[in-house]
Amino acid sequence: MSVVGAQIGQRPVVSRGSFWLQPPTVAVLGAMLFNFALCFVNTNAGGVGTSAVIGCEIAIIMAVLLYTYPTLTYPQFIVIGSALLYLIALSAVRVVLGSGIDVKPVRDLLIPIVFFLLGAGARDVRAADKIVRVAVLIVIAVGVFEYFFPAVFTRFFNVASFYIERGAMGTAQAQQSSNLFVSGMRPEGASGGRGLLPFLGNHRVSSIFLEPISAGNFGIVVFMWGLVRSLMERRIFGGLIAAGVLIVIMSDSRFGANFCLLCLLLAVLPAAIRTAGVAVLPAVALLGVVLLPGPLSAHYGLDNGFIGRIILSGRILERFDLLNWLGLQTPNFPTADSGYAYALAGVGIVGLIIFWAMLLLLKGSNSRFYLFRDMAGAYFAALLCISNSPFTIKTGALLWFLAGVLSRAESFGLRPGGVRPFANVTFEVPAGARPVRR
């Protein structure tokens, strides 16, 4: 049977008001920009620590969750609720076994859920295009300013001080990074200096993301969107594709450059082969991280290159015991440099399998959604080998919002901006199920 008019307080998710005041615009751009704003406040007024960052993240996630909650069907509510209860149960076990309370896995799960729901409710591809273009213009404008006027930039946005205040950098690291993030400069000797267009110098642009890896990841998301939109419209979205490549180059993201090439390969593969390959990619990547560091160490050392990061990631996983692999005990050493170690510590190997299956079981109304979903899956599986950065809200909000938009785009048609996307919408619900009540 069906339920008609599943609306949020009888209001559409995207109103007829100004583009700048529409919930998707505010939520996605807010998620991208709040760290940048906090850095400005910390530089010019001081006193911004980790609690402010956490508070802003919670506020954004909860606002989007409350706004999209009434659109959930009962089966969706059960699946999401069960996943959250699983994470809460793991956290409780860790507390009993002597580890501290850690709610980051819950946050990491909620980010893709709430922004996917927001995108599915908006489902206006052209409005999503506008959000992406605005985000790109902001990122490039700030990035160009940072690149050409770094002293002026850090006078107002002292990135090093912001991360020192949060406990994520040391004072000595700030001295070598020119008040940028510790990896904001890549001098000769650190994996050979800049890898993409070396004549641009040692400066790796971070823009509004404050650290280069997230800027590079944003470039990947923009490239993916430009590629998918080109296939949807049967015309090249050259501006978006070029912007994605430019941001990858500015941030000197060698991973980003290689992954953009992988996206082109995924786009031409038959759908069945592509999805099957992405489905097994985490297992292959995890095995590689566990098995390769030994042989690689004979020829390579620890550095900031991809191989060096693989070796470091593998060494972190070598220290895991059974309880760490099951997510029942938090490691007593940092895991941020190994995305798989970070994920396993948070959700365990069983949870990782379950959540990966949830991603692959996401359904959409068009073939381009499945391409974007598979590229997003490959992005996660590959990047987790060297970093936990795909979990950050700074880039995750846009990625999952766009996935949500594509999941329902063609079934409702491509509409111009200013539509009422949740008016008179029918949501299919299995027999015997009922919608979540407000």
C-alpha cells in the first residue's frame, strides 16, 4: 500500500523561498563552512576548542535529522534504528571493558544517513547543481587567496593555531607549516615535494577545509558529480569536471588525481562488473593493508606518499588484538592514519560488513544513481587504506546529499529551482508497514 503526503510539518523540504535559505543549501554549505568560520573566530577572538567543533557538528546533524525524520517509512526507521542500537551496544561493551565513551561511530553513521535523506527529499538535480557550483566558487576563491597571499590568509585564519587549540597539532609542527595545517607545506624530502605540477611550489592549498586532504576529497566529489551529470544530460559538464581537477591539483592530492582516473574507468565498465568489483573492494583493500606492509617495507620507508601511508596503516593494524577487530575495545594508540583501523575500532569487522552491505543495497530510480553509488563506495574503500578522512562532515555532507538527490531524480523528473518536491509525494511501503508518526 502507499502513504500519501509524507511531509515535514506540512512543509516541503525545499521551499519557494530564496535559494540561500532553502534547507539543503543551508545544511550542506553550513557543514562545509563551519570549521572555516570557527577558525576565523579562534584567530581573531580565541577560545575555540574541540567542544565548539563537536557542538556545531551535533547541531547540524540533529537539525537535518529532525527535518527529514517525518519522511522515513517504518522499515527505514527500523533499519536505521537497529544500526544505531548496534553502535550504542558496542560503545556500552567498550565502557564495561574499560575503554572510554566514544560517540564518533554514531556520528559517522548519521552523517551519510541524514544527508542522503535530505537529498532524496530535495531530489532536484538542477538545485543540486547550483549548490555544487556555489561550493566550488567558494572553495576556489578562498584557495586562490590562500595560495597567492598566505601571510594575509593566516593573519585572519591561523589554521595551525586552530588545530593546536583542538589538540590536533603541536607547536613545533606549526613552525614548520607557516601557520597552515601540518601538511599544508610539502617541502622537498617529504615524498619528493609536490607531486602534481611541482612548479607550483610546496604550498598545498586547503581553502575552507583547512587541511589539504579534505580539499582534495572535495575535488573528487565535484569530479564525480560532473561526470555523472555529463552522462545524464549527454553533454559535457566541462566546468565542473575542470573545477574538480583544479581543486585536486591545488591541494596536491595524488590520491585524488589517481581516483579521478579510476572514476573514468568505472563509468565505462558494465554495471554488473562495476558493482561486483566495488562490492569486494573493501575486502581486497583490507587484505592488502594487512599483507603488503612487510614486503613493501623492504623497498620503501614511512613517508607521506601512498605506499608509505599503506605501510603505516598496516603497522597500526598489526597492533590490533581480537577485541579491537570486533570493536569491543578501543585501541590505546591513535588510528586516524589508518581508515580501516579507525572503522574497525568503531564498528568492528561485523559492523563494517553490515554497513557495507547497507550501502550496496541502496536503491535508486535511475542507472546514474548506481554509478554514483559505486563510485562513492570505491572512494570509501580506497581512501580508508590511508586515512579516516571520508568520515568528515566537511566533504561527507555534500557527497551523501548528492547521492540522495540522484536516488530519486529521474522518477520525479528534472525540475527547475523553486519547486515543492515533497508536495503530493507517494512513498511505497510494504504491506503491513506504517509510516513513522510525528
